Amino acid sequence: MKRKDSSQLRAFWNEFRRVKFGTVGLALFAVFVLIVLFEPLLMPYPDANDRWRDMTYWLDSPRNAKPVWVNWFTSKDYAVADTIEPTSVTESQVGSLRMVMMEFEYDFHYQRPPADLQLVTTLTGNASIQMELIRPDGASLNYQRATSSSGTRDIRVSVAQNLQDKVFRLASAYADPDVIASENPETIDAMATMFAAAEPNMLRATNPLEGTYICKLTVALTSADSRVDDAMLVIAGGVAGWMGTDASKRDIWSGLIAGTKWALLIGLVTSFVSVAIGVVYGVVAGYFGGWVDSMMNRIFEVFLSMPLLPILIVMGAVFKPSIWTMIIMMCLFFWVGPVKTVRSMALQIKENTYIEAAKALGASHGRIVFKHLLPQLVPYAFATMALSVPSAIVYEASISLIGLGDATVVTWGQILQDAYASGAVLQGTWWWVVPPGLAIALMGMTFAFIGFAMDTILNPKLRTR
């Protein structure tokens, strides 16, 4: 028996390989499975699953940054987002003060400046910090801040926010006095000016100043238990990651990777459960016939006439949105899909002589249904399952897009909903909308290819075309 099953499986595979789009679908499915298996290695932010909506987790990322590969197609490169560790750390004792000095080097070789440059560190106890930012031409900016607290706190010094007036004074030494008089220090583009060449038109930032920018951090610790930890220079570039970032600074690539497993789970679980219920239901109705068939048809028609999408919308509005509730609701309505076809197939199969022989030998109805009828419908069931997966994924995306999805999980539909709510299309942040949309389409195409290939092989009418 096993040898027979093995030969049948081998024959089916040989037929499947001849259908080119089926092979493509299977290859895409394998890619999605590999993405799920190697998710920790593919995600630059490993805690994205649990902290997708924790804005403190994304503080060091730039806002609305384009994908890094945009630089391949533009003549003026954007600064790439980066996190720079100190190149040197020294410590000395000056009287009662313990002085910690760190130096960071940022090599800027782009035509467009970063959106911000932030010095980030964690201080414990009483301390004072002094930051000096030195440009390649020797001009510098200074910032000082003293803290008095026995606890631990995060310190974040932003050039765009904290040093805007100092950048304006720096530009005043080079810019045309008429231009200086017409500018407001609070409205200038601090980062563009900071990374502009020293010239009369410096405030217009027409020419970038490329080279090495040095940031010197000096921390004066006043007590023995005071310390400085995790110091780094964060470059909020104009491009970041393979898919850029959104308005909340979240890495879209991490969201796409995290959403893959949920797309597969929603599609496969919903299609498997609903098709299994529908196939059994159709076989039972066709086998028994009579009043059983009539009653089951009335139930089938009731479920068939009920619109699923409005019901899901009402359920999401009344109850707390849950991905599992959504899957259960889809299973309760998707099962009607294969019923009519399976019923008609069961009506034909039950007239075969071996079914009559099984009845004559005293086989029970359950044995006939599960031993003789259902096995012949398994190939059709698998083809129907593959074709049902895209519908489940699209339904989840539709519910999430209108704000009634499960916000506790990262799905492609949730990413699209966030983009819609933030006006991504109007703002031109296409990288926030196109990738999740393409991912949904690609996942649907994958299972559509597999389902059509199986249908082509198993359906005699299609095989003769």
C-alpha cells in the first residue's frame, strides 16, 4: 500500500512539474516558509514583534526615511541612517570630579544632509555633559547641560532641536548680512546649514561640506556612584533599511518580515479548517440524500446568503479585535465554498458498484463516507484549500485597513492601516504603502498558482485543453 501511495505521489509530482506557474508558486511558497524559519536572522530589529507599537523602541530611527536603495537611482545621495560608537574613551581625575571623554567620528560623503544628528547616552547620579561638534573646516558648536538626580535617565541631545540657534550663529559668521537679516533663527533648516559649506549662501545650503565630522563628549561625574553608559551618536539619515521607515520611525522591512508568519497562519488555518468542514458537509449531504440533504441545503443557503465582510466589521466594532476571532469567523463562513461541488461529486461516487458492495457487506455509513468517499475528494480539497488562502489574507487586510483588526500583532493589513491613517499617500511616502500591498498580492499569487496547477492536473476537462 505504501509503495502504491509513493508511486501515485511521484506521478502527481511529475505532472505538477510540467505546469510552469505551479512550479513558480511552489518556489514562492518555499521562500515564504524560509522567511518565517529565519525570521530572527532577517529582522534588524529582533523585538519588532512584541514592541511594534512601543515608540520608545524606535527612537533611534529616522522618521519617514526612504529605502537605502533609493540612492542607486538618484544623482544626489541621501545620508544613510547609522549608529556610531565612540572611537576613543578616556577617563581622568580632576580634583573631586571624574572626567570621561569620548570621541565620535562621522564620515559624511553625501549630497543631502541627515534629518538629525543626536548624541544619546545614559547617566546615573549627578553629572554634567559638554558636547563639541567640529566640522571638517574646523568650525565648531558647543552644548552644555548639567543634571542633578540620583537615578538613571536617558540624555538625548539633538542638533536639529537643541542647537538650532547655535547653528544660526555659526552661519552668521559666513553668510551674507542681508540674508542673515531676512532669516528667522527658529525656522532655518539646522541640519542642512550644519552640513553646508562655509560661504555667503550657507543658509541656503547649496553646497554640502563633505568630510569627517567629530563629536567630542565630556562628562563630569561628581560622585563615586555616578557613571555614563551606552553613549552613541545617532545619525537620522534620509534613507534607512531595505524598506525605509514610517512616520513612527518603525522599520518597515521588520514589519514585512514579522507579518509573513501571520499571513501564512491566517491563510492556511482558515482555508484548511473551512475546506475540511465544507468537504465533509458536502459528502454527507450527497451520500444520505433525502430529507437529510434537503435540511443541510437549507442550512447551507442560510450561511451562503449572509455577507461576511459586514459581519466581520460589526464583530470588530462590538468586541475587542482579535486575530483568532477573525480566523474563527472566516472559518464559519468560508466552509460553504466547496459544498455544492463536493455534493455533486458525492452523488456520482455513491452510485459506483464498490459502494453498493460495501453496503452489502454491512459497512457502516461512517466507514463508507470516510473510507470510500472522502479519500477520492482529497485532491480536490487540496486544490480548493490553495485557492482559498488568498481570500482569507485579503479579508484580514480589509478589516485591518478600516481600523478593526488586531493591533496587538504585526500584519501587512495593520501596516497599511497605519499608512492610511497617517496620510502616507498624500505625503508621498510610497515605501510605506507599496511593499505591504505587493506582499499581499505576491502571497495571493503564490497560492493561486499552486491551486490552479493542482486544478489543471486533477480536473480532466482542464487537462484536455
